[in-house]
Amino acid sequence: MSLAKKLLLSLLLITHLSLLTTANAQYAYKIAKLKYGGGGDWYANKTSMPNLIKFCNQNLRMNVFPEEDIVEPGSPDLFSYPFIHLTGHGNVVFSESESRNLRKYLISGGFLHLDDNYGLDKFIRREMKKVFPELEFVEVPFNHPVYHQKFNFPNGLPKVHEHDSKAPQGFGLFWQGRLVCFYSYECDLGNGWEDQSVYNDPEELRQQALRMGTNLVQYALTVNQ
């Protein structure tokens, strides 16, 4: 390759990186989905996070980057995100080093939302015990601030999809009095964030799911800090 072509390619690369930096600089936050091991479908609900982010930006002027990032539990990049979302139906496995990193992230001010997409429960409870062996999931009381951010949920989580004919429950892990992990169970919030065409849910139900999701993000970015 000639010197001129090399210089041109270098110039194009620098210009591209500069444009990316400028585009990202206008956003105050990024949030992410957790890519875990074990074979479970961490990638479920393809349209849910962009829809939630759009709803947050419209209703709270949060200025969140419009697409979620993907991050692994053992990555140092975890600490770049104030809000991490985990979903799926199947097995979840955290290695010892991933558990340590996730614990450090949560203790340092991070926030993890676990969303049971049906079938996640027995796996995620086992794995979160690796992260916080001294803690137990407890039901988050309805008067907790997470239910009373921009939107008011005096009776707790909305019921989006039916699983086992159980009421929806919001469980939490509290570290030194601070809610660091919120677990939505028998609720399927993420399904409610999906494009309407995916499940054909009534619009009011989708709105309730998006409002509760917005409360979680707002809590993570404000009260939790």
C-alpha cells in the first residue's frame, strides 16, 4: 500500500472515531444488558431495552444512549453503567471471579435488575448467593421509593404475563440498607417493554410495564447513587 493510501486510511479512521466520540458525548448515560454464561438466553427480548430507554428519555429527559450495551459480569466495563438488566428463561452461571466483580460493582453503587422471563428463578437465586452469600432476597415493601419515583405503584409490580397463576412480586437484595438488586418475579416486565407487535399486549399494560421500568432506571440513576 502506498504512503498516500496509508495516510488517507489513517485520516478516515481518525475522522470516524471523532464522529463517534462527538455522537456519544451528547448522552449523559449508557445502560446495559448482562451477558452471562450457563446457556440461558441472556439475549431475550430484543426490542425491550431500546423501548425502555426511549420511554425514559421522553418522560424523564434522562438523555440515555438509545441502544443498550452488552456487558459480561467479569468485565471491568461493568462499572461504566449505573443500571444493568438481566433476563432470560434458563440457566445462569457466574464464575468465582465474575461473582466477585459483580459484588464489587453493586457495593460500589451499581444497580442490577433481574427480570424472570419464566424459568430463571432457581438459577438466579443460586448464582446471586455466590455474589452475596450473607444476604437473602426479601420482598420489597410497597412503600419503598423504587415504587414511587416518577410513577406511583402503591400495590407493587404490574402483572404483565401469566406464568403459574401467582401474583407478581418484587424481591430485593439490600446491602447496608441500600437496594442494590431488584428482582421482578412472576411479572415479565421485559416482555411488557417489547414492541406491541411481539405479544399484542394491551397498550395500557405495556405502559404500566414501561412506567415501572422507568422507576427502576430513575432509582438507579438518582436515589441509588
